[in-house]
Amino acid sequence: MADVVPTEEFIALAGGRVHLLRAGTGEPVLFLHAAGGAAEWLPFHGLLASSGFEVIAPDHPGFGKSDEFPEAEAVDDLVFHYLDVLDALGIDRPHVVGASFGGWIAAELAVYAPHRIGSLTLLSAAGLRLPEHPVTDRFLLPPAKVVTTLFHTPPPASPTATPGAPPDLDAVIAAYREATALARFCWVPFMSDPKLERRLGRITAPTLVVAPSDDRLIPVEHARRYAARIPEASYAEVADCGHAMYVEKPVEFASVVTGFLGARPLSGAGR
Amino acid sequence: MKFSFFHLMPYPYLPDDFDTAYESTSLTYPNANFDPALGASLYARYLDELEYADQLGFDGIAVNEHHQSAYGLMPSPNLMAAALTRRTSRARIMVLGNAIGIRGNPLRVAEEIAMLDLMSGGRVDSGFVRGIGWEYFGHSINPTKSRSRFNEAHDLILKAWTSPELFAWYGENYEYRYVNIWPRPVQMPHPPIFIPGAGSTETMKFCAERRYTYMSVYAPTRIVRRWFDGYRQAAADLGYVADPEKIAFSVPIYVADTDEQAHAEGRPAVEWLYHKGLRQTAAMVTPPGYNVAGVAARRPCRGNARVRPELVRGPARPGAGGRRVTGLRGQAAGRALR
């Protein structure tokens, strides 16, 4: 079921091409990826696509196989970018699921254009400025600490990995390109839009906020604040899981998300 | 050939467990380790050294800008240059340079350099640098805007120095409705400009087009030679021969009566500089967007400062006046040519 094979598409916008992966049939789900995970189709996506949804997973500007869109330099530009993407896809009002950085974009999208959002699911979303619960500076994270920061239970090292092997140059370049794109949108204010929290009351879509129980990148207080500020939002935690979320616990995350989406068909009259 | 004395003003009093307890002298190295009494003595000593270099006959005395670091105690090079204007009389006062990539207000740089130019009787050289990686973390400046901010600040400062009339400025990074600086600099059309390069052909071209002095950052001589060749070629492409005086070679130099003595005396200082003073993590060196992706990957940084074998073991070469000039010493660097 989860081994659904996605189709790969490019859509042309005025500022460049957007790469996306798509699979499944049913109500459309726009999935907005985290800082990592562009152009990756994971078991989690397959589980959504095999549960009665059409999953559409584009790469953000400057990520994966999408173009740079250099004029996009802040998160509000990404809001208009994704409104353009929805228009180009001919999708009026999808379910929107966003993770981490993508969750921030999803929340902004729901604030700016509530009428375009069928339902909103935020998976440990960035975007709020909570100085008392600072987001870990991933830009300073040494490579050796990335996995232990992202996972509650770090996976065993890949048996095919050779310790001390020189890094794959293409992978290094791709990672620096994506870090550069991320920095463009979130260096300052760091990983947040200070105005977002007070605007969350504008959201009209049924909303689910999900946090992994042991998030060492974005403290769980961020998810709780989202849940408190978005009208009538539901809140769930996935136990024994780090910020890697659906990479660490794909079945649990897919179950929480599909349970929420299935109970809120797009034909319904909002919440 | 001219020689300048370049001071980095380090804070050398690192704890014994520095190598194991800290990842860098910069950005995150706790300032609880800074002793203000020692710091005050250092400033007095370092300014004395710069003034002494003026008395000894160095052509220039140079200062630079770094932030939140024990590697260099000059968050404001212009303050140091101001102190030097009143206590020196002949050397060029070289600010190498103001980190206009991270300044919030480049107009202030134009004003301060103009002040220094007047206060020094037209002895100021004005360097412009982008600021290095960790400073984009330290001052919360978006590194993806580094080049854009540098270029715009440069253009604005030059226009502020040279425009005969009030103007408005609307740029990608800065907006000023009234630019009309008082005072204006005394050197015409403006103080000489120095730009450091580390191999970027874009920088070579930038300098050659404007006839600015192209200044190497410290690197092995065979590599620096390639950069200088690139600058000369950029000038040739524009139809002129690069002036040797507009090529500045930064190199640690230690002078002693014999090679052995020079190595023995200089070695601890150069090892401090490259193993401790410049110790930093890869993430601090290359924040995202500071370089273009391909360049960052082709020059993978190991983080900690590299060993400089050519400095601590390299053969001594005959120097001026029959003495030996050999690798070394953080505080002494030559501005040379050819």
C-alpha cells in the first residue's frame, strides 16, 4: 500500500519551474516539505496516497528540483508562490499539510487566503517567535549532531556507509543550495514571522496541530501555541519521536493525519 | 615596494583547556573569558606597536574589523584609526577594512572615513570587506544578501564621497532620501580603496575596473601568485597594465639573524594564530549563501584552521638588506607587490 510510485511533474510559473511529486486518487492534499525532504517520496507520503487522497508534493523555490525563484525572498513571497502553484494546478481548496518550515508556509497561507484552504495540518511547524522557547540554530549544527538532534531514537548507521569516506560532491552542493534557500527566507527574523501569531485568528479551516513528543529542533511549545491561537484547532502528540517526525514514525504520523483528513471532507462546510 | 604593519589585535590569553573545551575563539567563545584589565593593557600595547611602526618608517599601519572574537579585538577599526591619527604623523593609516557587508548603515562608514581623512591630513586608505562567516551569525545579517549588501554599500559610499550635490538613494538593501555628507574627505576624488580577494575572479574584475588595490588574504604564495596573475589579466582585459603598487600581498613575516632563530621564535606565534586564533567550525566559515554553492563545495573547509607547513617549515629566503625574511608572526604582515 505504501509503495505507491509517484509521478514526477514540472509546472511552469512566471518566475521559473516548480518540481512536484504526485500520487493517489481522492481529495487533493498539498504537502509542503520541511527544510529537508524536498523531492523525496517517503513511506509516509505513500501511506497518505493509499488512504484515499491525491498527494501533491512540490519542492519549494531553491529546493530539490525546483528553480530558484530569486525574487522570492521572504515567507510572504512563498505564500503568493503557492497561491500561484494552486492556480496552475487548478486546485481551488485542498487539504494543506506542512511540516516544520513547510508548516510555517502552510500557516501563513491559511492566514492570507483562508478561503483557499480546505483543512490545515501543521506538523511541528516553524514560524512562531517564542524567545523563551528558542528554535535550535540548524545553521550552526555540526554534522555529527544532526541525527541526534532530529531523532528521538537515532537510526543505526547505514550498513553501506563507509566511515571517513569523502562526501559526495553533488550532495554537498545540493545541500548548500537548499541551506541557502532556507536562509534566504528565515535568517532574520530567525525561523519566524513576528506578526504571524496575532494573525492566526484569521484561519477558518479545520486545523490539526501535531507535535513529536521529543522535538529538539522546534520546542513542542511552538505547536501548543499554534493550537491555542488557531480557532478550534485540534492537537496531537506522537510519542517517542523527534523532529524527524514522519521519517522516524511514518505509520503513526500517517495515521494521525489521515484520521483527521478523513473526518473533514472538503465538501463539508468548514469546521 | 612599500611595507605596512598590519595589526590583528588578538586576545591571546586563552585558557589551558581551550583546545578541548571550545570549538572556536569566535561567536560562541564565552566573553566571561575576557578580562577587561588585560584587554585595556592590550589596547595600550597594540596602539603603541602601531605608533612605533610609524616611527620605524613603515609605509602604512593597518587595522581591521572583527566581531565577537578573541581572534581580533577591533569591532570598530575606525575607532583605532582615529586614535592613530593623533599619535602618528607619516604612515598611511590603512583601514583594511570596514565590513560593509554586515553594516546596517553604510552612510555612517562614508562619514567616518571622511572624518578620518581630515583628522589624518589625508593619510587614510579605505578597505572594504564583506565580513567573515561567523559575523553573519553574530550580527544577524542574512548571508544570502552578503554580496548585494557589499556592492550596494560600496556604490553608495563612493557616491556620498564624490557627489557634488545632495542625492537620494533607493536600493535593494538601503534607502536614504537625503545623502549630503559633512564633512567630505580631503583626498580627491576619495581615499584610496583596498579590496581583499581570495581567488574570486569577480573580485579581481571589480578591482581592475575601478583601479583599486587588490589585496590577498593570507594563503600559500604559489596560490596568491595565481590570484595576482588573475588581477593583472583582468586589467589587461580592460586595456591597461596593472600598477604594481595596487597589488598588496599579505603575509606573516618574522625577521631574525638566522633562519633557526626566526623559526624558533616565530613558531609559537604562528601556531597560535592558525591553531587557536582562527579555530572555527565549518558552519561558521561558510554560512548559507555566503558563497555560491559550487565554490563552497570546491573549497570544503575542515573547520579548524589548517596547518600551514609552508610557514613553520618552509625554506627561508633571502630578504631585504641581507637579512633573512621568513614565515611568521600574526601581527606583522607585509603590503608588497610584484
